[in-house]
Amino acid sequence: MSDRIQVGINGRVLVKPSPGGVGRYTHRLLAELTAGSVDKYECLPVAIGAEDVLNLPDGVKTEGVVPAHSGPRAHLWEQLTLPRILASEEYDVFHTPAGNPPVLSQTPLVTTIHDISPITHPEWFTKSYAALYRILTPLAVRVSDRIITVSKSARNELIDIYPTAANKTTVIYNGVEGRDTVDSEPVDSLETGQFLLFVGSVNPRKNLSGLLHAYHHYRQRTSDPYPLVLVGPDNDVFASTDLPAVDGVHRLGFMSESQLTWLYDSAAVFLFPSLHEGFGLPILEAMSVGTPVVTSDRGAMAEVAGNAAHLVDPTDPTAIADGIEDVLEDIEYQYTLSQRGRDRASEFTWSQTAHQTAELFRDVADDA
């Protein structure tokens, strides 16, 4: 084997028009591995299926085109076309950063399983989506040579359901790109330090309903309440849900990276009372710019936040409202959370993530 191993990376998630946390994980991992591949990580990543993807990190090699980012065509490409691509090239390892490896591939497989909520909480997803993952996840556990989870919480959940995963599963935390390195673009109609912020989707596990009820309690108890800004769900998607209508809520939809940077930096408090996460990257993004965070007292959220956030019971809207007030009404506490948050975020770097992941790739290639 040459000194530098060639690693195929499933680029399907990069095709999605508005990539979420998994897409950003894949993008940042590719960027770091590519930037440091010659002198640091000794691996050459190739994004398979991403030839026509715009805004890839500089220098990333690509091969092939995936026909869709989701749905039957995407899964067929993953399970039928990908094995043929891998067989025709000399890849030492293939990494699937989104949980569904090509089960027929003869190339050594590394799979990142961010969480298994479609299996543990099928009520949060469509029946077809949950059913698909009841098939794909045990297959991924069986065929993968190594599995990465992005938190201890996610690893524990995985091996509780699939004990055979225990000896092949490694925790490698996500990194966070400091928002102070990204250009900032103000959002009209919002004043710095005068609003609450949520970033996420309308998936039930994000607990947007609980947050809206909590915000309603907060408004009732406060003479001059801050508005709540929601980033992520656009108005059409929001309108299709049964989420409660609450005064004082600003729905901004999808924001550019520069706008998101300004929002994180300018919010009085960042709110993330999710019911379940594999990691919870928005927590660290807010912390990286010193914004106080209120998040859940369980699972990966509490693990990632450590002692640098105000933790609340996400199932209790009153507790969330209390948390908002506890932070807003105590300037010294805000300062403490801000300082702790910056320190906590600095512990999670993409360089560290890439280094640990490249070491795992090397181990798998050496064992093949």
C-alpha cells in the first residue's frame, strides 16, 4: 500500500439544496481532509457522486453524479451503482457519512451513524422513512468494518439496540467552525441583543411546538418580551404543520451563512430545547460567538454543552420559559455562560475530527 490511502466518501448528502447537520459534517470533513491530506492526514478523499455539486471545498476530487439527494433513485444509486464504482477504482476505504453504506461493496467500509431516532422514535417520521431505516440500519451495522458516532450518547443508543456494534464503534465528535471567521450580514428589522433565536427544522424531535408554548408563557410573564426568531423552516413548511400560532414570532426561513453568523452573534439567547440529537452542532455554533445557550438537560445536548449552557427539561414548556428568564434577568450569569461557551466550543475542532477520522481510515485500510 502507498503511504497515502485513497478514501471514497459518499457525496450524496452534498447534493441536497439546503444541507442540514449531516451535510455540513460531510462538507467540513472533506474540506479539512483535503487541505491537510499531503502533510497531515496521509489520505486522499474523493467525493463520489458529487461531480455536479457547487460550492465544494477547494481541491476536493470528485467522481460520478448521484441522480437525486433522497428517495428511491438515491437509494438505488447507493446500493447498486456505488459498488460498481468502488470495484472499478482502487479505493482503500469507503466512508458513508450519512448512515447507509453500499451493502454489496467489497471495499472496506466506515459508516457514520449520527443517530437512530427513526428506530427509537418512529413517531417523529413518516411510516415509510422509519420502515426503511429499520432495514438499512441493521445492515449498516453488519457490513461496516468500523462505525463512527458523533457523541457518546449516540454510541450508547446504538449499542443498546444493536449490541454487535459495540466492538466496532468509535466516538469522534464533530467540530465547529468559529463563526468569527465568517462574514456577517445584518438581518433587517432585528436589533442586536434584542431577540431570542432558534435554528432547526420542524421535525417533531426539534421540539418546536414545546418551544412555542414556552415562548407564549414567557410573553405572558414579561412586560417587554423579546421576539423569537425561527431560522430553518420556511413559511410554506411552517404553514403545513399544526404548530401553534404565537405572537412575537419571526419566521425567517433559510438564511445564508453570513446572515446566520449575524443572527448567532446578535441573539440575546440561543434556544435549543431538542428532544433528541446525535450531536447538536447549533449549540456550539452559538457558543463559539459567546451567545448564552438554553438547551436540553439530556442526551447529546447535555453532553456537548457540558457546564456551559443553561439546561432545562425539554418536555416542560414552563421549565423552558423559566430558563429563558433565568438567563435574561441575570447579566452576570449571561457573562458566565458566554465565557464558558467560548471555552467549550474551542474544544471541538474540525482539525481534531479529521485527524481522528483519518487515523480510523488508516486502521481499517491496514486491517484489510
